[in-house]
Amino acid sequence: MTSAKSLTKTLSILSELLSYFSPYLHQQKWLVIITFIAIVAEVGLRVLEPLPLKFIFDYVLGDTHTTPLILNQISPLSLLTLSSLSILLITSLRAFAGYWSTVVSAIVSSRVMTQVRDDLYCHLQQLSLNYHNQSRSGDLIIRVSSDASRLQEILLTATLPLIISSLTLVATLGAMLWIDVKLTLLSLLTVPLFVLAGNLLSSKIQESSLNQRKKEGLVASTAAESMMAIKLIQSLSLENAFAQIFSHQNQASLTKKVETQRLSASLERIVDMIIALGIALVLWYGSYLVLQDNLTAGDVIVFFTYLKNAFKPIQNFAKYTGRLAKASASGERILNIFKETPEIRDLPHTINASPLQREITFKNLSFTYPSGKQTLDNINLTIKAGQFVMITGISGGGKSTLMSLLLRLYEPTSGAILVDGEDIRNYTLKSWRSQISVVLQESLLFGATIRENIAYGVKNVTDKEIVEATKLANIHDFISNLPHGYDTMIGERGTTLSGGQRQRIAIARAAIRQTPILILDEPTTGLDRHNEEIVMESLQKLAQNRTTFLITHDLSLAEKADLILYLNNGKIEILSNCEHLNKLVKL
């Protein structure tokens, strides 16, 4: 019963995948039509292929006395030659049709999977921070790369052969019935055994494959996390500890992989044994009918050839059922991502955001994380355009959360943020976020050239604009002295640069966007005094003529602010000057 339910689930997932991917397939409809025509031609020629054997064994080598009238006028040697040439011609045409069905379907599947992977990646980028905070990055990487590749097995290495096998089976059974009904019925006695074997083992293969994919996700997550934290791991001598964790998870993944392969091999071998039983029955009964003069030797040979052609699709069913079970497990993991609805998304009738002109208003703003922790409680605040706002307070007081709400990385639990009187939720995400530049505490750089890191996301940027941005960030001279200048490749996450250099490149990246709003989230934390002074000088230039929010614990920066906000346990206090701030901090 469990096996039947699992098989039903597998077919349901495959049906859901086909339904989801049908728009992608529709874009390739002409190639799909060509593939279908080639498949039908291949199946038809496969059915015709054994027929010349009957003429050879019955009318050339045999002693049949009921030769058709048209063959009486052809010598045995000529008939043998024509039959042999027919076999060659039919086989060549079948091979030609099979070549085109394989090649064109490969093109279709590659194009479809490329689009699916692109859409999956884009969808992951649109999902909220809550989703990514609760997911493991390594597992998501496995889904985008490895699981997506496995889906290609459904489209190319499993689905296409199964379609050909199904059509071949139907056509071959028709030909077998035409030769002898009783012999055909005898061969069908093994069908329940095939069904039973497939039903019992395919469910176990799917379950084992799904568990294996989960184990592989854990392996990838551990590897990704340890590589990103390699400096910390080496500093604390944690190599052996993480190696043991990785080895344990890797061994668990290997165990599941071996189990899946063992089940697949078992299914294929059981099918081979059932096929041998069917062949033995047909061979015995067919030979008996020849001895009784109810069939010719040619009929039995052709029937036997058809039987092997019929059993081959059944062997393929066993072979590809395992693959489909594995692919359905991967497909289910991908569909689960596509089913996730972004919490932060454009609402109907949203408009493009206009540059900030007058003020930003936080109105009755409250926010509670999914864990239940309330971080902001009824914040009411108005920021004038062009102001330099310093936000300080205890750690965990809601400073970064307030800016995340401004960026619409989260939605407020209640209240709203208004820009020139318009709720920012009425703006498209892309147009609103393009109004804001951000410099974080630990600025992330990508494994690309310095030029590309600065210009990411900005269209038609010129070299002159890039140089001006780096001069503002006090990093131009450093870049110019590098062997390859702005075309210098930097390591993943900018590991080949110092903290101060990374921050200044991040400032240049913010400068080139030329946005009216600037968010600086503790940009000098972890820098030595010299680098801090250089970075702050760059930030002051960057903040000119912009509405700037500076999150910091460094109270010495308060004198540069037009407005000081002190956040504590979700409440906000507006401070008029540095003296007021110092008194509050002492208390």
C-alpha cells in the first residue's frame, strides 16, 4: 500500500513538474514537434525492422510450399539480397531518426533547464531575508546547481527514452498479436511480475534519493560555511573539528548514495530475471507450435525478435524508473522554492519612486521578528531631506532593523514609512531601492575586477565616473599603483584587500550610484585609527547633499550630525546635541 502511494506521489510530482515547465516547453514547440516526428518514425521503423527475417527463413532457407505468388517470380538469391538490403535500409533510417530525436531533444532540454535555472536563481534573490535566514546557503546552492541538472535527466535521459519505449511497446504488441494471439498472451503473463517489482522498489528508490539529496545539502552547507569562516577556523585551530563534522556528513551522504544505487541495481536485475522467464516460455511454446505446423520458423523468429523489442522497453522502465524517482526528488526540492512567495514584493498598481524632495516620515512604526522578539515599538519620526542623522544605542536596540525597514528588506508589523507623504510600499522595489546607497560594517566585494565591483548595478557607467568615485573614496592612488590597475582581480569577498581598502571601494561603489539617500551601518568598526580617519573623510564627502543615516557606537562622530537618535529596547529618543547624548550614555 505504501509503495502504491509512493508511486502515485512520484507520478504526481512529475505531472506537476510537466505542468510547471509547460510554458518553457511551449517556447520550443517547433523543436518539440520535430522530436515527436522523429520518435514516431523511429518507432515505426523499429517495428518494420524484423520483417525481412521472415522472408529469409520462410522463403529462402525454409521449405514453405505456400509462397506468395509475387515471390514465385523472384529467385531465392535475389530475395535474400533484397531482404538483407531492406534490413540495412530500415536500420539506417531508424538510426537517422533516432539521432535527430536525441539531438533535438537535447537542445530542448538544455534550453529549458537554462531558463529554469535562471528563473530559480532570480526567484531565490527575491525571497525575503526571513527565508534566507532560516535556510542553509549550501543546500540552496545544491538546489540551483545539482538538483537543476538532475531535472535534465527527466527531460533527456529518462522521459525521451520512456516515450520511445512506450510507443515501441504498443506497436510491438500489435505486431505480436498479428502473428499469433496465444503466443502474445503467454508473453503477457510476466507483466504482473514487472508491475509488482517496480511498485515495490521505485518507492524505496525515491525515498532514498530524497534523503541523499538532503545529506548532500548538509555537506555543501558545511563546506560553504567553513570556507567563508576559514580565517576564524584557522585562528582557533578548529580544522579537525570541522573536518570531523564534514567527514561524518560526507559518509552519511555516501551511505545513502550507495543505498540508492543498490536499490536501482536490484530493480534492474529482477527485471532481467523476469524477462528471462518470459523468453523461455515463448521459446518453448513457439517451437511447439512450429512442430505442430501451426506456425512457421520465420514467424517464431520474427515473434521472438518482437518479444525482445517489447522486453527492452520494460527493461528501460526499470532502468529509468529509478532515474525518475531520483529526478522527482530533485524536482520536488526545486518546486518547493518556486512555491515560496516573496514576503516583500511589488503590490498591484505600484509606481516608480521619485527622488526624495522633502522628508522621510516613520509613522507609528513597529516591528516584531518571526521569533516573537519586538525590536521597534511605535516609532514616530520625521527626517528632513539633506539631514545627517546619527543613530546610536545599545546593541540589539533596533538600529539596523530601522534601516532594514527603510530598505524594505522587512515589512513593518504595523505603521508605515512615508517619503514625501507617499508610503514606500506604493513604490516598486527596484525603483525605491535604487534611491538608496549602503555602506555596511563589513562590505562584501565580489570575485571580480575592481572596476566591476565599483560599477555593479549601474548601467552605462564611464571610466571617468569610476575614477571620480574612487577619488572621492580616497582609493584612486592605491588602485592606480596596482599592476593591473582597475582591472585587478580581487579574491572572493575581497579577501586580498585590507579592511580599510574594502571599505573605500564600497564607498566608491556607493558614490557612483548617486542616490539621494545614504545608509552607513557602522562603516568604521574594526578599522585602525589611520584607516578610520581616511574612511570618515571619504564618507563626509559622500554624504554631502544626501540624506544620510549613520549607525555607530562612536560618540565622537556625533558632532557631525544634524540629528541624533538614541534607540533602546525599541523606543527612540531624539537628542538635540552631543552634550545631551553624553549625559544619556552616562546614565
